Amino acid sequence: MKKKCSIAVIGTGQRGCTYIELIKNHPQAELAALCDISEERLKSFAAEFSCQDIPQYLSVDELLAKGDFDAAVITSPDFTHLECAKACFRAKKHVMLEKPMAPTAKECQEIIEESRKNNSVLQVGFVLRCLPLYKEVKRVLDSGECGQLLSMNFVENIGVMHGASYMRRWHRKSANTGGFLLAKCSHDLDLMNQLAGAYPVKVCSFGGTDFFTPDKLKVKFCSQCSDDKCRFRFQGEMVKMTPFEKTNPSLRPFDLCVYNSDKDVVDNQQVMLEYANGVRATFSLNLFAPVAKRKWEFVCSEGYITADSSAKKITVSFSDGREGWSKICKAENNSFHDGSDMLFLDEFVNCILNGTAPAADAMAGFATAVIGNAAEKSRQEGKVVEISPLVFEQGFQESAGV
């Protein structure tokens, strides 16, 4: 039995650098290669993380032709996932693919087909499945102690600067991501599916760009702006930059004004979903929260559950006179996403070394893309979008019109 899993990281952005550090510190993994289209970024981040001796490649083709590794963690931009993943599978590599799986359900289908054709592990980056708070909520719902689940209300409160970052990066173009909901909130869609125990059959969504409008634009880049009091002024948030990029942020462009006219993503969105088993749910996206946190509410026939990600707390109340309870749920490590990142990497390494099932499989990625695409269709066309259960049951069948 192989004792260690050798892993290449494709894409040395903020998320990729997180995995570089995690892999280096994992007892059963070893960092085998780095890949990015920028030689400057490769050299800079390799030096920062003391891995200059690790082989570096400027293309996936070069990596696969010359590199020696078992698996790849793909953290390149969403619109590159299809070709990167397919190339890795054709080379018989296992893949952890950062969420979202791809901007469209059709692209997800292609990725799934290639992974199965080559008998490769595919784990989609829904790290929140390893969140201790989520696991406790799922345990309570599955136990039945609150009775039948009837409805869910999910709210993602995104901090001001985090939300603003989506207005200036490559994420600002829906074609690159499948839309804001899929790019940022596919985590939430995935958790909702798991907790509902079913997939949606109806999706309705409203949203728009109502604050970050181009009429407020003064200059193109923050570095050209004299408004030091602007609360959206670029401070390097959510972007991993080299020393050169920090002194020249407009070259990428990292410090594009949030009020630019070059974007088409929403800055607020509401979604309503009806699941095949009758559970109903709402999801609310907020980009202007003073404190970043997710809040979940679950209405059950015999109880009421709330969960707060910033407090890491679940509270359970009962409607039949039983005494309620609350619990703090914390991870035992200090990696990102409240400790979920390291736990998720554990799951991936275990898949490869011991043949276990992925923490979040290909179907999870496909399902969120179907829902995200349906929500965008609903938002743009102003109608309820129905999804045939066969889309999820068959997995590979393309949904007409979604």
C-alpha cells in the first residue's frame, strides 16, 4: 500500500496557495509540482512557501508530460476547469476540483464522463461538508428528533470587501463562472441539497446589480482615485499577489473600481426552491454585511433549528415541551473555512490511498450547476424554472432549457 499521495497544484492564486501550504503539512501527502501560466507568480509563491525545489510548469500539458504525481488540485479560474480536469483524467490522474465544478451543467457532464472513462477519483471542492457545524446540523436532522423537515432558510452574509472583490476580478463576468450564485454560493446550494435529502424540481430567483452601478464610477482603478474614504477601495483583499503585483495592481487588473461597467454579475439575489420530497427553501445573498457569516434556519414538525457560522453554534428548540439545547461546534485544526480545508484534504488523500468515497462527488458538482443555471434562467427570464427529477437521477442527461 502506498504511504503518501503526490499532488500537483494547478493555479497558484489565493486558493491554490492555501492548498500548497496544506499539502506541505499533511502527513500522507507530498507536494509534487506547481503549475501556473505566470512564471513570475510561480517563482514568487514557491519562494514564499519554501518550495523552490518543487518542479514548476507553465501549462497543464507540460505538467502532464513531464510531471510525476498521483493527483491534481485544480484551483484555476472556473472557466478553465473543463479543459484542465479532462486533461488530467486522460493522463490517469485523480482530481480535486475547486468549486464550482464548472460554469454550466453541460461542462460538468463532460468532466464526469471523462473521470469515469478513466476510472479517476473526482472530488469537488465543497469543503463545507466537513464543517463541524454542518455535520451537527445534519446529525440532528437525520436523527429525526425534531420530526419531519418542512422548510429551510439559508442566508449568506458576505463581508463588504469580500463581496466587492467579486465586482473587479474575473468573477465579474458571468460567462467565466455561471453567475455569482454558482461562483460563490454553490457551497450553500450543495449543503441545502444534502440537508433536504433531495434535489429541487422548481427554482425561482430574483436579483440584480442595484448598487455597484457604473453611474457612480469616478476613475477606472482604485490606485488612480483620490477618495481615501471609499469603503470599497482595494486593499489586496481576496487576491494573492506577488511583490511586483502589489506595486502595480492595475496591470492584472486587481484594483478595478467596483462601479465598473465591465461586469454583469448581481450584487444581491434571492432564490426559492421546492424539492422533490416537498421540502421548501429560500436562499438570500447579501454582499454588504458588517460580519461575514452564514445563518441557517430549519422548520421541522416538532422543532426548530438555527445555526450561525460565525458563532459556530447550533440551537435546537422543541414545540412539544421538551427542553431545547445548544452546542458550539469547532474543528480541531485552524485551517480555512473553520477547519474544513484540512479535513477535506484528508478525505481526498484517503480516497486515493485507501479507495474511500469522495467527501463531495461528481454528482454534487453537477447538481449545483443545474440549480445555479436554473436560478440564472429564472432571474433573467422572470419565470419559475422546472427541473425534471430525471436530470438528477440519470446524472448525464442534459436538461432541456437549463
